[in-house]
Amino acid sequence: MIIKSIELADYRNYDFLTLTFDKGTNILYGDNAQGKTNILEAIYVSATTKSHRGSKDKEIINFEKEEAHIRTYVEKEGIETRVDMHLRKNKSKGIAIDGQKIKRAADLLGLCNVVFFSPEDLGIIKNGPSERRRFMDMELCQLDGFYLYNLNHYNKIVNQRNKLLKDMYLNPQLKDTLHIWDMQLVSFGSKIIERRRLFVEQLNEIIYEIHKKLSGGREELFIEYEPDTEIEDFEKKLQLSQERDIRAKMTSVGPHRDDFSFLAGKVDIRKYGSQGQQRTAALSLKLSEIELVKKMTKDTPVLLLDDVLSELDSSRQNYLLNSIGEIQTIITCTGLEEFINNRFEIDRVFKVAEGSVVCMSNQ
């Protein structure tokens, strides 16, 4: 699968932009804060309906405008598909596939799978649990429509339960309705726990060999899922934490508090790994994500690399670039030196400056 082209209108710092990509390696280069990442973000939004930054639609739209448009042409097995996305500041987004409106974001999933890798991802291992959950959710929501459905419902229920806990401060008799939300929390939350456990198992089948090669045979990496509660204990733990939740006015039990550990041998590198170990593990995780998407979709994802190479040493740069293989890749960077020095094959180069993009001669 490849992205053939993308058109943006009133998207962040772009009034209007049309780009046609090569099926191989595409480089977007230029100084910082010129709009390179915005192009990758638009591709990610058109594939998943969400910003990788967690930005809301109104933050993506050009400051002076009320709406923005993304049009993406995707080619899969020789068939071209057009995805139109209409972003509005005060309404939910509109999505159409080949001119036909779709009602659910889940109907878009699987059409275009992308793997996004940014410098922030190098902190997945050492940063807090919320970033590790976000990594897991971003990938699972692309691959599994049921997971997206369950996660959306679960998050809504957590918010509604938290609101009820706050309202109970002034109206204590509302406590009688708490069990209704608890049962729904357990129902949707249990499905999330089950799918996350399977996802970690699938990643472990892939990441072992990748990390062993990337660490020069010195380390073997294993991911361990740390659910906040096991499925069979979920309901009971909710009941036991009820008084604490009422005092704190928030839900303290459930998969929204899950974590994942990364073990090199018996050492938890989240806490005790060097920065080099943590970065290598994060890179292994992203490369495993690519392989898992290939395995599950029987297709290649599009790889989006946002200024990652400048954050890696030469050996990790080489490993990443050599691992890309036949995948369409769109890379942002401030200069072309690392590619030239590594004699890496570049198929198309774009220069980005102050919200305008010029396609240089194909390299």
C-alpha cells in the first residue's frame, strides 16, 4: 500500500498544498518550525482520524479559518481510493471514501495503515505509563475496529463515572446508581485487557530477534503487560475502591491505569536502563510495530519518520534505514547529510520553507 498524493486546504500553516509522493523514500527537509511535521500529521489524521500529537480538530485548522480539508489518494493492490476529511472548529469532522460519506471512524480503519515515529517515541520506555498506553492504543485502534469501539466506550464511561463521583458530593443518594456504571466499566474494560494482552504476546514474538540484532547480540528484550486489574478481579476491586473513589472523585481501578514493562534479562529498563538501552528498546518497539502491521494486514504500512535520525547515533541510524526495505517512507529532517553520508537511496526530495513546499529534482 502507498500514499500517492495529499492535498491540504487551510490546514495549520498551509493555505493550500498538493504533494505527490514516490512509492519509495520521500524526504521533506528544511529548518525547524516550517511545517514539515504538519504534513506527516495530516497523513496520520487521514489514516486514523486523530492527530498523533493529540491535537483537537480546532487546533489543526488554520487560525483564521473555520474549517480545513485533507484529501488523500491511497493505492492498494493497484486500486486507487480517495479519502476526504472535512475538519470543522465547532462540529465533528466529516469523512468520505470515494465520495461516499461514512458515519463511523471505524469504517476508515485498515484502508491506510501508518506507523509514526517521532523523537518523543524514544521516551516511551522511560516516560510515564500514559505514554506507553497511548502507543498501544494508537496501533491497536488502527488494526482492530472492535478495540477502537471498546476503548471509546470505556473512556466515555470513565468520564461519566467520574462526573457522578463529583455530583455525589452534593447529592449522596446518587451512590445507588454507581453500580450501573461499574458493570459497564467491567464489560468494556475486560475486552480491552484481553486485547492488550494478546497484542503484547504478538509483539514479543517479533521484538526478541529485532532487539537482539539491534543490540549486537548483547540483549534480549521482553515486554510484560502489567494490567491494573485482572479481568476476574475487576468487579471486586471496583467495589473495594468505592469509598476511596468517592473521596478522590475519580475512578482509580481499570485499564486506564495499565502499564507495560520492558525487561532486558531480569532488569526493568524503564527504571534501571541506561539512556542508550532505553532508546534501543524504543527503536526495537517501533520496528516490531511495522512487522506486526505487515503480519496482521498482509500489507505494508506507510512509515512516517519525523526528525528521528538526528536523535540516533550512526549505528542505530543505519539499522533503521536498512530495515525500511520496500516500505514507502516519508521522512522529515533539517538536512540531507545523514542520507548522503550513509549513501542511502532517496527517491524524492521536497524542500519546506515557511508553509510552502518545492519538489526538488528526484535524487
